[in-house]
Amino acid sequence: MAIRDGFSGSVGNTPLLRLVGLSAETGCDILAKAEFLNPGGSVKDRAARHILDDAERQGRLLPCGTVVEGTAGNTGIGLAHLCAERGYRCIIVIPDNQSAEKLDLLQTLGAEVRPVPPKPYKDPDNYQKIAGRLAEQLPGAIWANQFDNTANRQAHFDTTGPEIWADTGERLDAFVCATGTGGTLAGVARYLKGQDPRVRIVLADPMGSALYHWVKHGELLAEGSSITEGIGTTRITANLEGTPIDDAVQVDDPACVAMVYRLLREEGLFVGGSSGINLAAAVQVARQLGPGHRVVTLLCDRGGLYAGRLFNPAWLAEKGLAAAAGVKG
């Protein structure tokens, strides 16, 4: 086994898992990249590392500088780890409706956490815009700007896409992924389409996001709401713009929760809601394609960040999701 250099050197090269029950049920290979095994616990470690590497190369982030970001949690966690490793101050602006586990972990990692009321993107007090203004006001600070900084997308073109291509033996039929910043889907899609244009790229979208309707009908329109954190959006980010997307599927909360608990009970995988969205969508795509195909998606992050909500019977009952989880409220 190769020796890796610290946290930064440990990001990526996560295993690709065959999900036995789902594969047997659909007659397809349902493969999921175990991104929760990144050192910071999520796929967002990749973008965080690339964003800092890019800022350092350009001379925008200097020794003892400050990194500011607006995030729903996981990118902030990756940045906080990396800032601790590299000696930077880290300031995280986060909507105050995110899980308490995320806020606690960010503080434990040494980040300065600034919770703010959730506002739509068009509002000047949206958490992303607050982060951008804050970075402008602080000497020696950069705004990571994960939504519109295409170093995010490039991280997945350079690493995630090639890893999937190699680990599948250069044979897959579809890649399915939810999106928040757009970076993961955009980078992987560009890489895979460059290797084989026949690979179908399918966007998995929770209720409350406008991207499903955008892919299907060419306009941004959001309907309903979702308990998921950090995915779904009502705008086209710079990372997502121009991405080759063949189709989209929509996943509601009961389907998401049912899949999260199925992964826990049948596969022994303790993951978050984004993974539930991804896998529920991957099963839909597999059924559309028919037996004998290979569908790849991501297990985005660890379930421990959602213990007080997604894995809390009382909270699930309050949301009307206890039956979907198969638990008593």
C-alpha cells in the first residue's frame, strides 16, 4: 500500500462498490463510489482540495491567509480540515437550518462558524453572498466560491471521472448524480463523455429543486420541498453550465429515506440523504435501461452528520417519514 502525504494526499481513490441487493433486483450492475471514505467524510473533499490548490498556484492564497466559504456543510468540513493542515484561517457561513452535527464538527475542526438565516439566492443576504462580501472585507482572504469556481468542476474531471472509468474497466452505461454546486456531475460528465459519448448522464433531483424541470423542459421551475441538505438548486451555476446531461429523474423524500435505510439494513452502509437520492435515481435509470446494464453513482457522505434528523425516529415521525424508514416514531 502506498504512503500518502497527510490529509491532502488521502483525498480520492475511493473504492467502487457493487450493491448486491439492488443489482440482483434490477438485473443491472448498480455500482456506487464510496465517497464517504474520503478523509473528511464526503465527496466535497475533492473540490475543497482543488479550490485551495488552484488559489495557491495563482498566488491568491498566501501563507497564513484566510479562506471564507458559504456552504451547507460538507465543503466547509473539507475546507476546515485542509486549512488546519495548511495553516489558514477558515470562516464558514452556513444556513442555520443545517444539522447541528455539521455545525459542531466545523467548530471542532477550528473553523469560525457564522450561522445565518436561510435566504433564497436572489436575496442579498443569501449565505453565499454574505461569504463573498466577507472575503472582500478581510485582508489576505479568498472566497472559495464553490458554486461558481470551476476549480470545483475540474477536481472531478481530473480525479473522480478517471477513477470511475478505470474501475469499471472502461465500461459503463450511465452515470447518475444529484447536484448542488454542479461540480461533481459536471466534471464527471465531461470526462466520461470524452471517453465514450454513449455513456448516459442523468441528473438526480430532489423535490424543491428546479433542475429536473430545467433538464426536461428547458426552464427553471421548482415544485415541493425536500429534507435533503446540500443538493438541489434553483439556478444554473458556472460549474453546471454547459454540462452534457441526457436525462433527469426526480426523487421524493419517502423514496430517499426508504433507500437510505435499505442501504443501512441490507448493505451495512451508513450514509446521508444525498446517497439515498442518488441510489433511488440509479435504480430508476437501471429499470429504464433494462437488465444487463451498468449504472454508476456516488455514496456522497457519512450518515453520522444527520443522526439527529434522518436517523432520529421522532424527527422522521414529525416529517411523516417514519413508515418510509420502517421505524416507529
